[in-house]
Amino acid sequence: MPRFDPATLSGGIVHIGVGGFHRAHLAAYLHDLLDAGLTTYSIVGTGLLRSDLTMAEALWAQDGLYVLIERDGGVANARVVGSITGYLFAAEDSRPLIDAMADPDTHIVSLTITESGYPVEAGQFIETPGLRDDTRSDSPSTAFGVIAAALDARRRAGRPPFTVVSCDNLPGNGDVARLATVGAAAMRSDLLAHWTDKAGAFPDAMVDRITPATTDADRAFVRGHFGFEDRWPVTCEPFRQWALEDEFCDGRPPFERAGVLITTDVTPYEQMKLRLLNGSHSALAYPAALAGIELVDEAMATPAIERFVRSLMRDEVAPNLTSPAGIDFDDYQQSLIHRFSNPAIGDQIARVCLDGSAKFATFIVPSVEAQLDTGGPIRMLALVLAGWCRYLQGRADDGSALTLAPDPFLAEAVAAALASQHEPRQFLRYKRVFGTHLAESDRLVDTFSDALASLRRLGSLATLAAWTK
């Protein structure tokens, strides 16, 4: 149980998008600081989607407490986390949330809203219909509409802006958060945008912890082994990592005391994690789905998939990365194999398949571009692209219909995949993910076409086995 009394804490951090990852990561780091004696920060969670009501009700019923279980093989360690001391459900009325963000005691607004939740494309802010509606409403409905309204209230009251901390898997997520925030502020006034850009802070961050979706089996495990009734416990791996740029404008907790790496340059850590961990995660998910495999550890127990992941990381991803200080790439890749193979996590292939369009653009395409630029091998990367394309065509290796994972741009992606049945190059012309130049590489198109044909003819596991001999 917590060594502190959550009732004595009063916020300081407002977090948008309270899910399993946030509760296994930022909330867990802050809990450690509170257990060690910190008394000036806690988290007020919030959700802006109607589907967030389930989380709200779970946390309200439990005073924000929940069980966090770290599992590795046959070992399970659990604790009750108490760093979330409030939850504002803002899907119906965001005004109380804006008031909480505008409060002088709030110093940080953090986010886990997925890669597709930022109104930024190709390095440019996008005025979405939701944000346009927000500028005409006193109860905004989007994350950055709410943030802009709260910043406006702080500026008018003579208070400094809060720091916006993105905890989403985006390259340069601090810069993306700045573009989104300043862009939303500019829709209210140029003065607000200038003040936000000059006085605000948007630190870059690399976040890492494998956290599968909670299942009824997790609830039963908590009940049977630890004696707690928890509506929404969190299961995760023991490993966690957070590299955070030291750029804050209104104070911060001493995160470094909890093991956070505070740095002036997150980029090497960010690229290592996004391309090796997240890229490999996505790479294995689609062949596994085609083969009817439901869990990541089961996929890694399949020799063809394990060899594929090792070859992808070693031969086509790692050569284009700069190793961060103190990290050996061979050891890091081996640690990923162990983490993916952890049978106690039960990470779902369907979860990893979520938001494919955003993930491929971020996790896979930069490695493809780098290999094409240097003339390096691309067989494994082409096979990754072909696996996603084959998955989007909607049929598993045995011919059964696939239930495709949600993706805000799923219709676009499926259309490109179906067009490739007659002309493979058409898939690589899906501009949202691949831009305009990958389809012009004959080397990539030829290798991708061979991979796609093999997947269609042999199936995913036989193709991976043949291509990784």
C-alpha cells in the first residue's frame, strides 16, 4: 500500500488520456517519488471521450487507487498506486477541466492520446473541424482546444503557462506538442499563440514500458493472488524507461530521483526505441495476425517470427541508429527479444495492430528511407510492409475474415492495400504513410512485390522461414 496519504495531495499535474500505459508509467514514477516523501505533486486524470466514462467510474469507485502488477515469467509483484488523486470526466462539459488546468497549482499538463490525436501532419498544424468548433464554444471537446482555452485563462490572469509533456510515441513529440498547442492557441488569438510559444515549454520525451490491455483474467489474478477487488488493474513488464528533456517553464517533480533520465538531447534514445522496439513490435504483429496467433509471446515462440525479428533489428534497423551513451545495441536488441517473449504479460497482437497508419509512418518508414539512402539491405523491411498490406486485404492465411484493428485512416489504408492486388506499387503510393518517393524506388517496389506474392502463395510463417534462412 502507499506510504503516503493521497487525500493530503492536491494535484500539480493534469493528465489527458488515462489508460493502462499512463498508469504503468508516469503515474508509477510519481508514486515512487511520493512514497519517498514528495508532497507537492499528484495527478488529476481526465478523459475527453465518452468511452472514458468506464475509466472514470473505476477510479471514482476506488478513490483513484489501482493495483499495478509487474510480471516476468512466474514472478509477479504488485502494489497499490496512489498518485492519481482525482479524475475529471470532461466529455460532456470541459469547463471544470479548464478551471483545473488554469489553477496556479497546476504546473504540468501531460498527454497519452495516441499518435493520431495530434492535429499535425508533415510538420504542419492542421485546423481540424473539432478545433474550429472549440474556438466558438466555452466547453471545448478536443485535447488541444481545452489546452488552448486553459492557457488563455492563465494568460489573462497573469499566471505563467504550464508545461505540456507528451508521453506518446512520436518522434520529436515535444515539437509536435508545441505545434499542436501553438496552432490551437493561434485559432483564439495571435497574442495567445505568441505568449504560448515564447513562455511555454514542450519537452521531448521517450517513454517505454510494454503494457497490454487489462483482461478479466488480470482482474481474477489480482483477486486470487493479492486479495483486492479492482475494476481496472494494470499488468506490465518490470522494465520501464523514460528519457525526458529538461525543459519546464513552471517547475517539475524531481523525476530523476525515480530513475528518469533527464537529458538535453532525447533524440538518440527516441530513435532507438521507436525504430527497434516499436518498429519490431509492429513488424511481428501483422504476420502473426495472418497466422492466427493472438499473443506476442506466442508469436516470439514461433521460430520463423523470432528469426525475422532478430534479422530485421540487426541487419536493417540498428545500422542506421546512433547508440545513446551507455547503451550497447546488441544488449538492447537481446533485451527486446526477452521482453517480447515474456509469457506472463499476455500482450495482445490485436492491440499492437492498432493505428497502423500512424505507426508505420513513425516506426517503419524512417528505417526504409535510411536503408534506401545508404544502399543497405531491405528484404526484411519490405516484408514488414507486405505483411501490413496483406493484413489490410482482410483475409488470414487460412482464408478466414480478419477483424481489422481500429485506425483513424483505416478506409484509406484498406483501399491502398486492395489496389495493390493488381499493381503492388499502388500500396506504396499511400501518401499519408509513405509520402511520394518510396513508390519511385524500383528496388523497394520489386522486393515488396516479391514479398507480397510469397505471402499470398505460401502464407506468413512459411514466407518468413524462407526469407530468413
